[in-house]
Amino acid sequence: MHNLPNRILVTGGGGYIGSHCVLELLQRGKDVIVFDNLSTGHKETVDELSNYGNLDFIRGDLKNQTEIDSVFERYNITSVLHFAALSQVGESIKYPEKYYENNVKGTENLLSSMVKHGVKRIIFSSTASVYGEPEELPINEEHKKNPVNPYGNTKLAIEEMLDDYDKKYGIKSVRLRYFNVIGADEQGRTGEWHEPETHLIPNLLKSAAESGREFELYGNDYPTKDGTCTRDYICVQDIVNAHLLALDYLLEKNVTNYFNLGTNSGFSVKEVLDLCSEVTGKQIKVKLLPKRAGDAVCLVADNKKAQEVLGWKPLHSLRFGIETAYRWNEILYKKIKI
Ligand SMILES: NC(=O)c1ccc[n+]([C@@H]2O[C@H](COP(=O)([O-])OP(=O)(O)OC[C@H]3O[C@@H](n4cnc5c(N)ncnc54)[C@H](O)[C@@H]3O)[C@@H](O)[C@H]2O)c1
């Protein structure tokens, strides 16, 4: 178990999920190279991570072929964890070209560097957005792929590109389709830090922290038990563990595969709001707004395949995710002086 290759390249290691993975790899004694353009990631995060092991940070952009090539020239990389992407749905609708260039072209550059340097293993951060509006629940991996926004389209295009690069160049990939990732490192060394923040829990916690700041609730008449949308919340620690297992899987089996990472259970926005109130001990004021186009009523993962094939099991609760995010936010607010 966790017989990891030594030199691992982590694209997007200065961001939310990537930084948690880097931390775990460093703590397991691995040499990690973080490649990040810091477009949404943070130098402070990378600096903090470097206290925990052998980390080299390269500030570079996947859109630039030379910059990523030079990393493969300099280091003897064995595997790649590819988190780097732009991932805001709203922004992707406004500027689709930015998303295709960054996510699709960026990944294409990364794969061509891998081909040039004979690197054959990659774990890719995919998303539940590749499925679009669900036709069946829970959603399993064979569900129809029908993304409803450019962000999801870029992720699906990359999944297809990975299949093509496997056929032609023998690059093996594991695509992990995350549902809603939550929580932070228990010791507060890293956490979710997005500007602007579009995710539910950090926004609820912000509303709890700032009296007068209303939480914007988009629609309360969905056909669910309390009228608000239902999502599947998965803690970042469980996501990290899935990456370690996926690396083992690639090393042992040397085959391409794809897995949902979710909990098999859904919580409504109101349930999450109530739990955030309970954890913080604060009332959260709500501003009701109309439904947003493209918001699915309910997204819940069927995670059986990851359990059976990878031996993965989510171990952390929604409450744990909220508690760790709460503690992290207290640290973050001091850093950014809210
Ligand atoms: N957060 C979630 O709930 C969630 C859900 C599903 C999928 N994902 C996927 O997981 C990955 C990580 O998400 P996150 O929430 O940590 O995002 P994030 O924005 O915090 O991290 C992404 C990192 O990639 C870097 N990056 C972006 N474009 C780059 C480029 N061209 N070259 C080099 N670095 C670049 C950013 O600076 C940032 O550090 C993304 O691929 C995202 O699509 C996230």
C-alpha cells in the first residue's frame, strides 16, 4: 500500500486541493516538484508547505510549452499529479476561450512534455461536471457525459485527450471525478483560498463571521425535501487518500481508469447552512435570490467503483469538513485581514 514513486510533479500544487496532496506526499518523504503559475494559487501556501519536506517550487505556466518542458529536462520525474486548471463555472461561461486555452491547451502541453521525456503516469483532477444534469441517481461512472458549461466541457475534452494519448503514446491515466470538495488541513497549514470564493461552505462561514453579510441562496423551491439543491460533499483528506491509492494503482496495474470521488450521500444547502450555524455558534442571514441557470437539483456520486477497484473509502464527515474549514478560515481571515 502506498508504494509511491519518488519524484512527483504536482501541477497546481499552490492551490486548494493540490496543496493538501503535496503536504501528504512530503510527509511521506517524497520529493515533490510544484509547478504553478499562481493565477489562483498562493506563494504563501507553497512557502508553508516547504517546511514539511523536500519541495522545489517552479513558478511557470502550462500554457507555455518551454516552461513545462524545462521542468522535465531538469528533473527525473516519474509521475504527475495534474491539479492545475481554472475552475469557476461562471467565469468559464463568460470567457470560454480562457478555459480552453488554460485547461485544454495547458494539458496538451503537459502531455507533450511527458511524451518527450518518457513519463507514462498521470493522475488528473476531473469533476462531476462532466456528467451534467443527472438522468439517474446516484451517478455512476458510466452515466452519460453531458457537461452544461465550458468548464465541464474542458474537463471532458481532457479526459478524451488522455484516452488518445494512452492509445498512441502509452501514457496511463487515472481520472478522479471529484464531487464537492470541502474542508482543510486539520492543523491549519493549508486550506481553501479562492478569490472570489464561489463554493458553498467558505461562503456560509464568511457570512457567519461577518455580521451583516448575507448568504446568497439561489432558489428554495427545488423538488427536494426542503426546497434547496442537494450535493455530495467530500473531504479533502479523502481526496488526498484517493490520489495515493491511484498512484499505487497506476504503478501496479499500469492501466488507464476513471473513478467518482464522493460519499454516496447528499445534503441540501439548508442542511449545510444549519450545520455551519451549529459549528460556528452564529446565525447566518440569508438573502433569497432566483434560481441560477444550469444548477442541477441533485448531484450524488455512486462511489462503488473507487471502493472496489482502488480500495478507497471516504472516512470524513460533513461536520469534520465544516469544522476544519472553520478553523482554517480563522487563520485565513488574519492573513488577508478581513
Ligand atoms: N474544488 C473542488 O470542489 C473541485 C471539484 C471538482 C474538480 N476540481 C478540480 O480540482 C483541481 C484543483 O481545484 P482547486 O479547487 O484546488 O483549484 P485552485 O484554483 O485552488 O488550484 C488550481 C491551481 O492551479 C494553478 N494553475 C491554474 N492554471 C495554471 C496554469 N496554466 N499553469 C500552472 N498553474 C496553473 C493555480 O494557480 C492554482 O494554484 C482543478 O483541476 C479543479 O478543476 C475541484
